[in-house]
Amino acid sequence: MERSRIRPDRLPRHVAIIMDGNGRWAERRGLPRTEGHRAGVEAVRATTRAARELGVGWVTLYAFSSENWSRPKDEVDVLMRLPEEYFETELEEAIRNDVRIRTIGRIDRLPAHVQRTMGDAVEKTRNNGGMQLVFALSYGSRGEIVDAARRLLRDHEQGKLTPDSVDEKSFAAFLDDPELPDVDLLIRTGGESRVSNFLLWQIAYAELHFTDLMWPDFRREHLEAAILDYQGRERRFGLTSAQVHGNAD
Ligand code: FPP
């Protein structure tokens, strides 16, 4: 319904999603929180399929933050099973549809079985040039920026760069995935209006879309509504409205 009003020539190139509200969704139904995470996988399936069908180029999902390690062990264990649940059905689908799976975050901290699942998905889709689907796992944006600074200093030690050669573009090449474009649209479900250490570098000019919907209820129509909201915004990148519209003096 909404889809017909979406302008294909003005799609956000990169949509990033903070998938919040799984726990509350479950608690409201008298279910354990972990059931909310399982239901969240269904929302991930629906949303990634819809994004691909709409023609979105990049989608990044905040699947597990560096702060999430502090949750009860049982909950962490369930969260660590979700990639397997997702790829059980979606890896074939990704391969068939030219989707490339990528990861950001401190992947080496994940249990071996998660590293295997993600590594396999990344490897089997390496040459795909359609939608780029990025899983942020054990991810925190400050940590990513600190890691980038470390890599940069190592290159400096080896004489590969000088302080004056560092600018925004060359610094970004040290981030977890140098090819990750700036985020155009950041969606957060679950009713909170904050960015929670997600892609701080990449969201510099993003349009933010917050919804009260709990993540397990998120479906194609909600993605379409967020994109329509985005398409209704005027993106100025620091310019005046007149400059954007080409009628400045
Ligand atoms: C926040 O909800 C959500 C998470 C910590 C996990 C997000 C992960 C998924 C939705 C599934 C990931 C899927 C794959 C394929 C890896 P919350 O538990 O903080 O909810 P609450 O704020 O209601 O407590």
C-alpha cells in the first residue's frame, strides 16, 4: 500500500536499524524474554527480504552490542543462537538473491560456533553484488573508532602515513568495514529515542526514525513507512534550504 508511494529514485542507500523491544514484547505476553529474541529473528527475515525487494543497497543491523555481554548468561546464550536460526533459512536465500553478508564488531570475541556461522555466510556470499547486509555483533561504535585509531597508529609506526595525511576519508578507511557508506536512514524500534553507541561515525548526516513498535512486530509495511518518512525530509548537509533547491543568490 505504502510501497506505491515510495519513490524508487530517492531510496536511502544505507538503512541502519536498532532492533529494540524484544524483551518487552515477550514480557507483555507473559513469555520469557528469550522468546522475544526468537520472534525478533522473524522480523529480521521479513525486513531484510523487504529491503532487498525495495532495492535498498545496504542494511546494517545492530544484532548484539558490546554492552549486551553484561546480560544474564542464559539470555546471551540465546542471542548467540540467533545467527544460526536466521541463516538456516536465509543463507540459501541470500546466495540465490545476490545478497552479500558482512560483519562489523569484535567478531573474535564471539563463541566459536557463531564465528563459524558468520564466517560461512560471509565466505559463501563474498562475490555477491546485490544488497549488502551487515550484522553488527559484539559491536560498539566507540570501540570501533578506538580500534581504527590503533590500526592507524600501527601504520604510522611502520612509516605508512604522516599526521598531515590523515583526513576524514583516510581515517574512515581504518573503521571495521571501510566500504560501509554513510547511513542515510537510522531506524530504532522500542520507543526510545537514542543512538546507543551505534555507527556514530557513519550516522553523521543520517535521518533518524523512531517508532514505538516493538521489534518483533516490525514488518515490511513499517520499513516502508520509515522510508516514506525519510523521503519527506529535506536533507541539507549543512547548506541552507535555498542552496539545496538551487535558488541561492
Ligand atoms: C534489544 O531488545 C535487542 C537485542 C539485544 C537483540 C537484537 C537481536 C535480534 C532482534 C535478532 C538478531 C537476529 C540475528 C539474525 C542475529 P531488548 O532485549 O533490549 O528489549 P527490551 O528493551 O524490551 O528489554
